[in-house]
Amino acid sequence: MRNSDILIAAGGFLLVAGAIAKAASRSHETDHTYVRPAGRKEMSAPPRHWDMVDEASDESFPASDPPGGY
């Protein structure tokens, strides 16, 4: 195989890899304008078991801080 063949194959690979990466980045785009209010009654499919720990965790999401009621 000549050097030019290797360069052409490598260039094609990079083009395909770039197209795949671009398509993958678009698939992760979501609308972050809606945030559900906290609480079990606000869920579309609430769990059967819901206690104070679940409530505190739900109220603190998406904050990085742990719930303060412990």
C-alpha cells in the first residue's frame, strides 16, 4: 500500500468519525426550560413508597448539595 492510499484512508476515517461525533452530540440536546415541581403528587408516575428521605432528595434535585433535614 502506498503512502497516499494510507493518507486517503485515514482522511476518510476522520471524516466519518467527525460525522458520527456531531450526530451523537445533537442527540443529547434537550429542552431544559421545564423543571418539575418537587413532590410525589407532581410526578406523572409516582412510586408507591415515598418517605421523608425521598421527599428531601426530590426537593434538593438538581442541586449538588445534600438535603439539609438530617
